[in-house]
Amino acid sequence: QRKYLVHSIRSTREWETQEKVGIVGEHQSKTYAVKKDGKVKAYFRAEVKEKTVLLHEFAGIDTDSVSSVAAFLRHIGEEKGAMELVSREAYVEPFDEYLFGLGASKRHVYGWQMKVVDHRRTLEKLAPVFETRIENSPHKGYTGTIPLNFYTVTVTLSFKGGKFKEAIGVPAKQKNDILINPRIFPKMLLGSRSLDELEEEYPDVRIKPEYRPLIDTLFPKGDAHIHTTY
């Protein structure tokens, strides 16, 4: 989790509770450790359910250990007659890339049942990401403001010389330079949908032409994934 800008680090007590009850999130699972030279270097959590091995969570599995972990998962699956392996983690990890090399296929991401509770704080937290995206775009050195209207609150992002200055949230008014339905904002925030796709699907998403290139820069479509375990 520490590799993510926004993360949720579990405490020792939370880990102990999850191991005691055998449930992580809504899933029952067992935790397995991968050791090297007597030290834990990675772990993964899995269960066998309805003839399928469900890999719910893993961390630290690198190119040196992927084949061993895959062989172990196949072994515990064969013991219970499971013929399929399903990974619930992101598709950009070495383990999943290894599975693709064996002929695995991608499935659609599970429902985006998420809500941004505090838009100002969320956008403020992502300031380093926005700065990097501006730096690597035609808007390098951008100075100006970007007002994002989320129906009940408008959050204005300010930049100077490409650097984030502040995020100010005020009750939303009728001015709709950038109007975004808060219920579908997570799809845009996390890169699940492009601005064009959202406008096609939701007519109440409105962006004035002068802001479109900036919004595409700050919120590009990418490999989006919800870690359901968390």
C-alpha cells in the first residue's frame, strides 16, 4: 500500500483480527507467505470456492517468485478440483503479467460503488499527481484556476508555474464552466472513463471548450482498478 499516493496501511491489530477470523473484506481466505533467506518477502491471500481459486490479494510478488506462486495456487486448486484461477488484483502487477503470458484474459472491473465524500481534500491530496501530469503535457508551466462544480460544492484548483497552490471549496452556484455529476466523478478521478466517454454516457457532464485540454491532462483515462479487499 505504501507505493500508492493515497493508501490505507493496516495496523498490526487489523492484521491479527483478519487472520483470526479468516475474513478479509467480504472474503474468506488464507494468507500465505513467500520467504527468501528466512525472511518474508511477499504474501498472498486466496481461497478455493466453487471450483475456482480466487486470489484476493497479494504484495511483493516479483518476477523471481511468480512461477512458484502460480504453481502453488494450481496445487491447492487441484486438491479441491478447482480448474480456474481468478485474480482480483490490478492487471499491471508482475504476477498478472505472468498469467497473461500463459493465456489468461481480462474481465471487466467490478462495479464502481464509490463516493468522494470530501472533494476539496481529495483533490488537494492528489496535487503531486496533477503537477506531474501538467509537467509532462503541453500545459507545462500552467498558471490559472480550474473551477470544478460538483452540484453542491465548487472546488477551484489554483496553479502557478505548473505548481499546485491551493484548492478552495465553496457552495456551488449556477456558474457551470465545469459541471460534473458527483456520482460518476470517481470514474473520471480514477481513470476508468475519459471525458468524451462520460459526456456521451451522462449528458449532465458539461465542460467549456477552453477547459477541455486541461481536464484531459489532469484526469486521463488509464488502467483503473478497485482493490476490493480494501
